[in-house]
Amino acid sequence: MIDNHAQCCFEQFENGARVFARYRRDPMMLVLLHVEAEPVLRGTGAADRLMREIVQQARDDRTPIRPLCGYAAAWLRRHAPDVIA
């Protein structure tokens, strides 16, 4: 996973296609604004793999996540409710 600080975006590339999560960092949390995969990656688990990387980083940094994106909110409720702010 690449943390593109300039774009406030986490990114991964698979087979030349991009999956990303736009974010905002607040003083006490990471706010996920939008998660999206290019059409060729949809249904391949690419967004799931990106979310797992984001959660691992949040746990390592002890930073809770506030999901504003519907996909991120549903994913976190199912897989990582302990990191939800």
C-alpha cells in the first residue's frame, strides 16, 4: 500500500489498475472519505485487500478510523469493528 500524502489517498496497484481510499487525518483519527476500485478490479477483492492494509496501519499507529464511505463503514463493521471511531 502506498500512502500518497500529497493526494490524501491510500493506493494499491494490481495488474496495472488502481484501488484507492481517500482520507482526511484529524488530530485523533483517520477519516475514510471514499473507497473505489477501477472497474477491472471490481469483484476481485482488491478493495478488501486495501482495507486490510489500512486497518493494519491504523492498529499499528493506534489510530481509530471514522468511515464516511458506505463501503468502508460496512467493511469495518464486518471485519474490524475495534478500529471504528
